[in-house]
Amino acid sequence: MSAPRTLFEKVWDSHVVGDAGAGGGCPAGPVLLYVDLHLVHEVTSPQAFEGLRLAGRRVRRPELTVATVDHNVSTGDRRLPIADRISALQVAALVRNAREFGVELFDLDSPDQGIVHVIGPELGLTRPGMTIVCGDSHTSTHGAFGALAFGIGTSEVEHVLATQCIVQSRPRTMEVRFSGLPAPGVTAKDLVLALIRRIGTAGATGHVIEYTGEAIRALSMEGRMTVCNMSIEAGARAGMIAPDAVTLAYLEGRMRAPAGAAWERARGAWAGLHTDPGAAFDATVHIDAAAVGPQVTWGTSPGMTAEITERVPSPADAPSDADRQSYQRALEYMDLRPGTPLEGLKVDRVFLGSCTNARIEDLRAAAEVARGRKVAGGVRAMVVPGSQRVKAQAEREGLDRIFTDAGFEWRNPGCSMCLGMNDDVLGPGERCASTSNRNFEGRQGKGGRTHLVSPVMAVAAAVEGRLVDVRAYMR
Amino acid sequence: MQPFSEHSGRAAALRRANVDTDQIIPKQFLKRIERTGFGPSLFHDWRYRSDGTPNPDFELNRPEAAGATILIAGANFGCGSSREHAPWALADYGFRAIIAPSYADIFFGNCCQNGLLPVVLAPLQVEELFDRAAAAAGWYRLTVDLVHRRVRDGQGFDAGFEMDDYRREMLLQGLDEIGRTLLDESRIAAFERGRALAAEQVSA
Ligand code: SF4
């Protein structure tokens, strides 16, 4: 019998082509890893396609490559031409590149367009046991299906296009076990923020995390994607969750998922995709999910997180000298004073969207809180569905009406104010409750102040005009 | 890729931890479809005041940082997005090497792809470099030697660093990694055939 292996090791081992550089007389080190699915978007791909063109190279496996436009597209009226000339050029470049190199593109007019990490899973492209890469750090999202999925740079995008392989050194493994079940009002987003607070934004650098435990098993696929999505915010190369009945139920019948006999075969192959008893991780973290409350970030890094019932910390509380300086800088940028209760901080804007929290289940949970309530005066709140499919589904369920009746804007899919490459940006000094993943300085607009929260916390903040504990709404 | 073997130059100190790629190159500059021209936008929101004039308080705008080609930075440098625009901007600005206690994984790889050498030293060694740069008050020079994997200042600081043999070779020779991988085409093709065969056997 072979030695017990982790889920990560099984997927990794089955994709190793060989030592990188062995055929080119280079010293051994990293390996060449075969890529099953390569997702492409408009911002990190133009230079890669241009590189291929200049070198006279082709895309080795165009049928394993799928492109969409999401990062810089407008979430307003899609019948209008893209107003920003340079954004329009970038989108046009992807259209041209996809055509020239034979890559399938879900463009602005497609009913399947959306944020790349939302459409991969919902089209059934993302499947257990795969290796998936994309020129985007939140590719870790796809690990929720038991795939090994990670972000790469543009030179690597070009490398994968040309060779269908990626040069990778073997990461270490970390198990993050969430035992117990979270209380009502505490979501997948809160679990992962609590983890990042615990281990820090570099806590999992060089590691692939596998999430295990009762709380993870109890999550829907959407919730699992939220958790894996933010693995990168803990510094991890990737996050993974072993596939189970929840995974199969999500995948069955999706547009690109295997069907019929192929589905049965795939199910059989996926059955072995779990960590064997006795397999060892390089590191283990244990969190009691039952003890986690709703989280809100107070600073300019996702690790600067506290529970909504806590107060803004003081630089004196920082664990080290370097952190003290970061705390100081973050508090200045966020215009917060130590000791101020987080609950009650006034917000100007609310953003419900991004590849972290703009799937149908996120919108359902958020709409449940928004139903029959009104966005507070002076607050601008927007909902940006993760994809056209999410948007259409939400409209079929009447969620759009719930949101618009409450005073939310209902917009078209894209990354939007997660990174503010389009017109959806915070003004200087504006404070925002956001369901996205990064609260970096200026991320949502120069001078904008971001508080990361779950979708239900975001709606509660919109309704009250300030950060509040959504658990009060759950009773 | 520009090869890197040994480089001597002025060092600039950016004593901040967790500098993210959104700071290194803010998103409004990601719309270009070229690899060049990002230097003027490097650290844009820190470097310029809202009226577009240079912010004199920002570390790289101080006189002692003028013309710097080596950046000393805090831990977890380059965290956040996978945007290769970050190393493109650093290289376009003129940096040839970075020295920090740690980097985010994707950023580290992206630097190596662009001949921008990411050197990892121990936190205390980086602190010492910050102190020495501050004490030099105006002119601090370092030599980064990839051949022997060492950093020296010619005034007593001499520290070794690690860089795996594969990446070191790539950087020393300025190799085109795609060209190199394509030399392995037969192995890739064999891997693909093997998997197709395995799939058929399962279905038989
Ligand atoms: S939604 Fe935000 S994090 Fe996700 S892919 Fe778009 S920009 Fe990146």
C-alpha cells in the first residue's frame, strides 16, 4: 500500500510532468506541472498574447483555455460603448487575441459573462482534482471543489498558453480545521476573516491550505468558495476543500460538467480525492467556529480584523514594533481612534459584490436581511452580481426587487468596486462596508476607507447607516 | 529577460511591512497593454500629492534615494494581487534588486521572471541594513552578488542569501523560460497521451 497522502499531494502528484528544465540542461528544482484549465481575463493577458505573437508561438491547448471580461467593465448600461478609451482598448485586445488564438471568450454580450472566479464554477468548468490557473490571485476560489487552483503572473500566463504547463516548486501543506458550527448571522466570510486575523496575512505563505472540520462540511459550495477565495489574503498559494455530496450536487447538470456515463466515471475518480487517514500536514491550525462572531476589518490589511463587538485597537496592542508602525499608519488612513467601538461607525457607501461574495446564495442571504427595510438616508448602496447568470437567477427569484425597493442600486456583473478599475470608486475619505476581499489603502478608490464584512453585515450597515451586529436581525 | 549576475548601486529604504501590489502600482495604471512605461506610476498614491506634485515625505522622493537601484523593504513585500505590473513598474523605475525579510509567493515569482532579483535576508539583517542606510544619511551603496549569493556594503556588512539553483540559473543567463520548457515538448506530449490512455481504460 502506498503511503497516506493529503488531498493536495494527490492532485499535485497526478499533474507532475517532470523536473523543470531537465530537457534544457538546467539544474533541477521546481517541477513542470500540467494545467487542466487556464482562465484568462482582460487585464493580465494582453502582454502574454503579445509575447506569443512576437515569438511566433501558438496556444498549445486552446480548448483548455477560457476567457472573459470582468475587471474593468462598466456595471452600468451595457448597450453604451465603454466610455473609458483605454479600458475599451483592453477589452478589444482580448476579443482580438481570443479570436486569433482560438480561445473561447465570454464577452460583454454573453449570457455567461461574469467575474472569472464566479463563472468557472457555475459553468461546470471547475471540477475536483483539476489544476487551474489564472492571472489573478483569487484563483484560489476554485479550490473549493478539491481542485488545486492558484494565481499566476503575466509571464506565467504566457508560459501556460504556450506549454499548458507551469513551473512550480512544491508548496508545504497546512490544515485549517474549523470545528463546531457557527451561530446564525456568522458566515463563511467571518470564518475566513477570523483565520486571517489569527495567522496574519503572511501566515500561510508557501503553503497550500486544506480546510477541514464540521463547519466546512456544513457550508454550501458558495460558502466554501468564499473561504478558499480569501486563502490568498492569508498568504497561501491555494486553498482546497475535499469534494463531497455537496460538491457533486452543485456540479451535476452544469453546462460544461460531464454528463451521462462520463459523469459516473468522473464521480468514481473523485471519490478518492480526500486526505488519507494518517497523512501529515506541515502545519495545522484549529479554530472553534462556534466561538467566531461577525468580523469587520478596521485597518488597511485583511489581517487587521476584529469582531463587531470589539473596539478599534491601539498601536500599543500591536504584537511587534513593525506592526505598531503599520497599526499607526492604518488608523491614520482609516481616520479611527483607538478605543472607538466598531459598532456604530458611520458608513457612506455599501458594496455588495466581488468574487468573494456575489454568488446567488450571497445575494439570497443579503436579500433576506434587506427585505422590507430601507437603506439609510445619505448612504449609497450597490449590489453587483458576480455574473450574468447570478443576475438572471436573482431576477427570477425577485431578489432585484427586494434590493431596489430597499434603495440599493442593482447593477451589471463585473469586479466593480472590488478594485475600482471602472467608474465604481469611493471618493476620498468615504467609508464603505464592503463584501470584497481587500481593504488596502486606495483599493476601492484613492483615499477611500474599506471595512470588509459579510453580505448580511453589509446590508445591516446599509440599513442602519453604520456598522452594526447583524445578529440582532437574526432573532 | 535581462540577465542578473552582480549589481552595485544606491540603496533606498522603504521601512514598511506588508507593502501590497495595489500600492506598488495602483489599478488605474493597469489598463496599458504593454509591459513598459509603468515606472512613472510606481507607488503613485504615496509618491505624488493630489495636485500631482511629488510628495517630499515619501521615502523614494528623498534626496538620498535619488537614482537608487536597490530597494530595502519590510516583510511580506508584494502581497495582494498577482499583477506583474508591480515588478514591471519597479524595474521600469530602475530597480534591479529588492532586499526584504519575506515576499508574497506570486510577487516573488513575478520578479524572477523579469530579472528583478528578490533577495531574502533575515529580519535582523534587514533591520541592520535599514539602520546602516539611515546612518549613512545620503549615500548608501550595496552590492548584490547572485553568483555567490551574497549582499555586501563594503563596510562590514556581508550576508549570504538563498536562491534555488533553477531560478539562479534562469536569472544568471537571462533565459527565456518558455523556450526552455518547449525543449521538453516530448515529455509534455507523452504526459498528455498517458492521461488520455488512462481515461480510456477507466471507461472501457
Ligand atoms: S472581484 Fe475583485 S478580487 Fe475578484 S477577480 Fe475581480 S478584482 Fe479580483
